[in-house]
Amino acid sequence: MNPDQQSLEQLLNENQNLQLRLSEAEQTLAAIQNGEVDALIVSLPDGNQVFSLTTADHSYRVMVEAMHEGAAFIVSSGHIYYCNQQLATLLQIPLEKLMGSLFIDYVSTPDKALITERLKNLTVPQTHHDEITLITSKQQALTVLLSWSKIELTDGLGLGLGLGLIITDISDRKYAEQQIKRLNRLYEVANAMAMATIHTKDRNELFQAFCQIAVTQGKFRMAWVGLVNPNTGIIDISSTAGESHFLEGLHLNIHTNSDAKLPTAVAIRTGNYCLYNDFLGAAETLRLHEKARHYGLLSSASIAIKENGIIIGALSLYAGEKNYFDEQQISLLKQMGADISFAIDNINQQARLNAANLALLQAKERESTAELLNEKERLLSESQSISHIGSWSYDFNNPIIWSDETYHLLSVSADSFIPTPDSFIDLVHVDDRLAMRDYIAAFEESDNPGKIMYRRILPDGTLRYLSASGELLRDKQGQALRIVGTVYDVTEQHLNEVAMLHSKERLRLALDAAKLGIFDRNILNNQVTISERTEEIWGYAAGEFKGHFEEFASRVHPEDLAKIDTEMKRSLTDQDQYNSEYRVIWPDQSVHWLSVIGEFYMDTTDYSPHIRGIIEDITPRKLTENSLKLAASVFTHSREGIMITDAAAHIIDVNDAFSYITGYSRAEVIGCDPSLFKSKRNEADLFKKMWRALITKKHWYGELWNHRKNGDEYAIMLNVSAVLDNLGKTQSYVALFSDITATKTHQQQLEHIANYDALTGLPNRLLLADRLEQAIIQAQRQGDSVAIVYLDLDGFKAINDQHGHSIGDELLITVSQRMRDMLREVDTLARIGGDEFVAVLVNLYDQEDCEPLLKRLLRAAADPLLINDLILQVSASIGVTLYPKDDSDADQLLRHADQAMYAAKQSGKNRYLYFDLIRDAAIKIEQESLANIRNALDKGEFILFYQPKVNLKTGQVIGAEALIRWQHPELGLLLPANFLPSIKNHPYDIELGEWVIDKVFTQLSEWQQQDFTLPISVNIGAQHLQQNYFVLGLSERFKAHPKIRPHQIELEILESSALEDIINASNIMKTSCDIGVHFALDDFGTGYSSLTYLRHLPVNMLKIDQSFVRDMLTNLEDLSIIEGVIGLARAFHHQVIAEGVETTEHCDRLLELGCDLAQGFAIAKPMPAEQLPDWVKDWHQQSGSLVGG
């Protein structure tokens, strides 16, 4: 073993010792977790006690749970006394189920005896590290490393001796080792197959040898070679080894669908390889599953075999384990396939070469014996000067001339072997022949192409490594004469180099398994050589580190650079080993702790000083250490008070902050009950709720009041948690609290400011809202009533303006206190601003119950006051609404009371009025109707229908009346009676009238374009008519529509509507008549003063209301009224028309009475504008069929 390798392995051993010490420390930490143990003692194999812990240190238990390995304590009976969550996760078993169970139940059968033996020898100091197999709850096998130590457990129950252990899962590592063993076996198979190709000259013998080697040396369950018939596709079994019974009765054809996906057929069809790592799980191999399961064939690999580049068959290997083949093995199998094909080609080539050699031998015998003898003697003479080096010469025409030593090195006989370029290459290892051919060809480009190393398998099977070199000799003219060269055996040198490489690889694997990196620093040039793991530990990507020490130093934490420099200088000075821990900062700014063991050595090649060593990332360990240190200081230095009690609530420990807050020292409270501090300010059932939560939820959080040692009360925010043992039983309670007295006081002040009026001290609007909501809820629950009283002081503003704000403030304070005194304790009086107050009166059964309270409020407000020698007096206007009679929300109730208060003020002040629900509902309906009409106007939902008017005597259509309709999007077509009453005396009435006139003018213009002309009458309201702009509006419309003649417009005035200014109305109508517009008096006989209107208004026509016409045939009174109206019209020389004519009988009777003009359903119903021209045409064609009925 060379010095470098020896030193590195020594470093590995030291690292293993370090790992052992860490493992022992972890065992100690694990022991701390046992909540029931009163004292824990951990001893080394020599019996010396190294650690002792009592229950006073249980606060560290949580930190130990952060360990990445499983941990457990086993008592002498074999039961698990304690284990951590990591072990439960590893075994996939709930922690509570794992506690108290037998550890041996989770151990594989072969390892149970070892566990039993360890438990038997508890009296002997022992520390062991064993590899065993554990079985999880899902029957998965885990290979683990157990680190054992004897421990002594004492809990008052006589637990005695036991075992403490750390369980580390090494399944992945064992799997990697297994894969390496498999790969090594496959290398042995490949080498053995290569040897077989040397000794075997028959192809079938070669196939059988390959199969036998695969089974005996490769440990495969079965191997076989199948050769395909190129014509039929049938695969014939050529050679087998192992479980060959599997092939009995198996007939394969690469062209058959059922066979085409089987591994051998796939390899032959693709000319590649086929792999099934789960043979029994692959759907493609389904028909072979039963036989494969019987013979234990779980994985398979098939490699195509070629002869002269043509696929002739496949070699198939079967293993007894699933997932047997990995990528490295697949790569090697592919190479083996190429080697097999090359061996077959070599056998064929050897046969051809043997024939050529025979011909050459015969030619040689014919050559001059003397000439050859002289040449051989010359070569022999030359080779004698070179120890163990053979020589050779080749003139491009004759066979190669070898020295005796060359024959000896290549282990061939000079008597039987004729060296030619081809026969020589046949001696070379099959894998090196191509390189040798290239080397020989290189002499065409260079006189001295250098050296070549190649392999030669001697007849006895020995593999030798040879190094050859040659030089091209030329004559004076530069013509090539011959090549001369030497050959010598370098086997020992090469094997030493390979062994060194293998040793380094084993070292690398060991370092990788231990997650260790290595480094080597040349002190002279500061060049650093590192492993891939070191690169990773230092935070570099693969290949990123360029080998300069400065690169590494740039990653070291600035605070640790000096320490590293000091340690390395000391190691150089003392030429000794050093141990150190330092931090590096990765590019992502994360900090990682590293542990390094380094040593000085002198490189024997150039005598340069070096420092080399191993590196480990110890960041997780450092984090655990820091967490433990933090936990140790939290209890002592926390600014929150901490109190720990036992399960019976007796105090067992407190911290300094506890004493500072409570005033009690630690000694004064140990053993006491926390009720020592309890204050009477807490709710009666507070502690019952707390204990109920601790028992059911194991936690409580909230506020409570305590008193200090000096008697002062203080408020705390308390957080209490139950600490459970391994069986889930409460063993202690931990309470954390902070003094929030100052915060509570400030909060109370803020709440008072936020909820009370600063001047009077009464509740403000915010608190009133809450009180009112609560009163409503109470009334709903109890079925009684609440009075909401809105009160405004009458005359306060005048006093405030005259005497100043200070007097006004005093008045408000005094009056508010008087009114508050007049109310009951359960009632609320609030000031909501200025001189306005609101009272909430509760527990009322009806309206009469609040009457006395309202009167007292009026009296309290109206009584005179003496302020600064001034006698002042105000009164109050009060509005009241009662809930639930007024079933509104709180905001609406206040608005209703406010409305009632204004009504009281308008009614003379110093009184109270109740809110009128019926009137309010009517107002809401009216407002809603107005809003709907406004929306209809904006959206254009109103339309005009037209009802014809005719002369019953002549049949002439004399005009039509424009009637408004509402095309409601939801209710359909609405008549005027459904919406016009709601806008009576409202501006919308005028706006809608203007719209109707505009629409009529537009319609008349459209009809004129259709050569249709007809006078149209429009209903005009009294308010609309009396607008100052009415006549001007008519004139502007006639200007905008010049083709419309004024006599085409008739305005109907409702006689049932009151004209406030009859003279003004008459003037407006006369001015309109001057333009040429006619007027009619609508609904004559139903209004205010018909004769007055007839005398003063310039109307041309009277319209008999339909209410008289409808029953004229049966009601003599209606008939008399109609006769009177007709008589009046004659007397005043007006035309008369009857509306609401529904039958021909009505028509006949009206004609008899002298009324020739009519409109109604008997003539035509109101119709859309587009239908009217056609109707008039049809009417004229019928010549007025109603006439003369």
C-alpha cells in the first residue's frame, strides 16, 4: 500500500471514530426524551459513567426529537420503553402502537438471535454496531445499522438495565453495494467469456461456454443462446445452462404476435438488447409467468448476436432477483454482445488465416534457408544487447522477422508460426486488434508513430500486457526500406496501475458512502485538488471549482478565515494533524458548517509540502447544538413569565420573569397551587372552562386577572399547554404569561372615548347602535316592544348663540342628566350630536307603557335652569317609533323616529308624536311609482294609441284621440289609470304631457308623408296648460313641423281638474286659439263648475263623460244628464261628442237625442299609429255601417 493510500485510510478510520463519538452523544440526547425516567445514566464499555440526567432537565426533550435517526430504549424484557417519531416513521407504525411493544417483533427471523443475545448480556459493559434487517408494517425489508449501548433506567419501578440504541437506515447504501457486486460478477463473466474466445475455435462450443460461465461465475439462474432461422423466423435453442427446464416445450418465432415481445425475440428483431427487470410484472411476458415463477426467474436481459454484421440470434440471461440490471450492467451487456459477435467473426477469420499460414509455410520452405538463417542470427545478436526486449523487422514484402525474445514474449514457436501482419494481429486481444491495425497504418503518415500497448492471451490462459514501438527506415533517396521495432512485457507495471486505480475507486466509494469529501492543497502553488463531494460541500456545481485555494477562501465565512490559516500553519510547522470546524457561505447565501481533519505530508515526486484531509458537512448537527443551547437559555432569559406544574397543578418550577411579574420568589411558590394568585375580578366559571379545555384539548389561551404579592391586581395573557408522556397521559403543565395591565387600562380608556360622549358622559352614536341592536334581539326573544325616542331641544340654538358655548355646554350637561334620571336603569339615553338625543326604552308591552316616560322626558327638558345667575328654559320635540310594530332595521327605526320628531316640531314643539306607518308606506309606494315612471321616460317605454271619432249621421271620421300607454317590460301594456294618478300635480305630469304633444306632432308628420291627414286631440292637464311657456311651446312645434295645420290639433281640458287661475287659463287658451288650435272640455259634467268653464273658456266642443253614456239605456238619471249636456252645448253653440259608446243601441239613442259625434268600442278600440290609416280606409269602404243602426 502506498503512503498516500495509507494516510487517507487512516483519516477514514479517525472519521469513523468521530462518528462513533457523535453516535454516543446522540444516545445521550435520546435518553433525555424519556419523560418517566427520574435518572438516566449512560456508561461506556469500561463501566465509567459519562452522563447523568434527572427530570429537572426535561425541557430539552423536544430538541432531541429533531434527530434524523431512529432512537429507542429497550428494557431487559425486550419491550420498547421509549422511542422517537423517526423510528415510528421508519417502521411505518404509529408511535403510540410502537411504545411498549417487543422490539424483536420488527426484526427479521435471521437476526432475532442477535437481539436475544444482546439482551442476555446486559450485565456486561458493551457497545456494538450491528447491521440487521427490520420489517416494516408493510412487510418491506430495511437494512439498518444499530448502535447499541448499555444504559441504566430508574423510575421508581425498578426498570434496571436496558439498551439504548440509534437506528440508521442504510438500505440505499446496501443496495448500492449489491449493485457493485453484481457489476463485478458481470465483469468476471465478461473476462471469462473473453478467455473462452481464445481457447475455443468452434462456434457452438463457444456458445455453450458463454452460457456455463454466466451461470457458474455470474450466478445467473439460467442462460441460453437461441439462433434464428432467417427464412422461417423460428428460434432454435443452441446452448443452455442453469434452469434449462424452463425452455422445455418452448417454441419461439419472431414473426408470431405472441412471441414477438418476448426478450429473445425483441433482441433479434431490433438487433439490440431487451430488458425486463420485473419479468413477472410485464404484460409482454404474461404467457411465461407461471413457468418463470416456478424456476425463480425474476429479471431477464437478452443481447443480439451478429456474425459478419448479420443478426443470427441472441444470448439471454435470467436472474433470480427483481430490478437486477442497472445502467452500468446494461452497458456492459451491450459490450459483451459486441465481443461475442467479434469472437464469432474471429473464429471464422482464424480458419481463413490458418489456410493462409499453411500456404506461407510452404512458400517459406522453398525460400533460401541460408538467407533466412543469416537474418535471424543478426536479429538475435541485436536482441542480446537488450534485456527481455524482443525485436522485429518488416520489409513490406516478406513475413515479419522476429527475434527469439519476441517469439518468447508472444509465446509462439518460431518453428510453427510465421509472423505476418495478419497472423500477428490474430495473436492480439480481440478488443485491441482495431487499434493495432490503426497503429500499423500510422506508419504511412509518420516514420515514428510512438508506442502502443496491447493485450495477448497466452495459450495457458494468462493475460499479458505488451508495449510495442517501431520506426520506419528509409534509404538515401527517402524510399521506405523496412520498419524495425521492439516489444516488451509491461504486465506487472500495468496491473500495479490498475490496482492503484481500483484502490482509489474503493476509497472514493467509501468516502461517498460516508458523505465525506477529500482535498489536497499544494502549499507552494496554492493549487487544490478535491473530490466531487468536496465540491458539493463547498457549494460549487459539478466542475465549477477551478483548483485555486483563493476560490475556496472566497467561500469561507470572514470570521473563520483567520482560524483556518492558523490551523494550517500550525500543521505545517508541527508537521502534524489538525481538526477544525468552520463555515462556508454558498452562492444562495446559506451558511453551512464543515468539519475538517487534515494533515501535513511531503510529496515524494517534487518534494513540495501538501496538506490533505477529509471534509464533512455538519450543518444539521450544528443546528441541533444551537437549538439545544437556545432551549437552555429560553427558560432563564424569557421576558414572559413561565410556570411549570405537575399533573396535580402543584408548581415545580418558575423563571425569573415570573418572579418579576408576580413579586413572589421561586422558593415561595414551589409546591403551591396557582390559585394563590387568583383575583375575584375573573368570571365565576372562567377556571372551569380553562380546566375543561386542558382536559379535552390539552391547551387553553386567554386573559385573566391575578394579584401580586403586594395585593395589586394585574391582567395577564395566559397560554397553558399540557405535557404528555409516552402513553398520552398528562404529566405536567407549562404556562406562559405576560403582564397586559397597562394595555388593558389603555384599552378601557380608548373604549370609553370611542363609546361615550365627551361632554355629557352619555353613550354616543356608536354605543347607541350596539344598545339598539341588543334591545331588538331581546325584544325578539321575549316578545315585547322597544321604543326608539328621537329628541331635539327647542330653543337651544338661540341660547347658545346669545350666551356662548360654555353656557350652552352647561345647559346640555344639566338637561341630559335630568332626562337620564327620568328613565329606568334598563333604558339608554344617548347624545348623537348638538342638541339631539336618542332614548331606547325596553321591556314595553304596548304604546301606553312608554307614555309616562315620554311625558317625564318632556318635563325634564322644559323645567327652567339656573346657570351662572341666568334662568334659562328650553323644551323638547320628540318623535317615537315602536318595534316590532315598526318592523324595520335599527338604522331605519332611527330615521322613522327622526321623521316623527320633525313632525312634532312642525306641530308646535314641546310634544311627542308617533311615526305614521300607513302614511310612510303610501309615500314609499308613491316614491317607487315615480321612480318607475322616471325610468320609463328615460328608457322610452311610453307609446301612443289612437281611438277614432266619427259622425254617426254622416259616417265621416272626424279625428282621433291620442291615448298614452305604458309598454312595461314585466307587466305588459298598462292603461293610464295604472300610472297617471301617481304623477298628478307632479312635474312628471307636465313632462309626460310635453312628450305626448311632441309625439303627436311627429306622428302627424309621418302620416303626411304617407298622404294621410286626420285631426288629433290631445289631453292636457290643468297644471300643464297654465305653464307660462305653453303657447310658446306650441308655436315652436308648428315651426318645426310647417306642414301641420293648427286645426289638426285639438286640446282636451279635463273639466274634472281645477284651474287655479281661470282668467290666466282663459288667456292662454285664447292665445292658442289665435294660432288656430281648437279646445274641447273633456269629462263634462263630472268636474268643479261646468257653467263657469263654459262662460269663460274658449272651447269648441263638449265631451260627455263615458260614465254617463255607459248606463244611459237603463239609468234615467244618466240619460237626463246627457240630455242636459246636449242642451247646454246647443245653448252655447258648442259641438258635443259622446265617449264610451259601446253598442249600436247607444249610437241610435244618441242620434235621437241630437248627439251626432261619438267614440268608443262600438266604433273602434284604441290602436297603434301604424294601424289607423288602414282602419280609416276600411271604415269609409263600409260607409259607416253603424249609421242608422
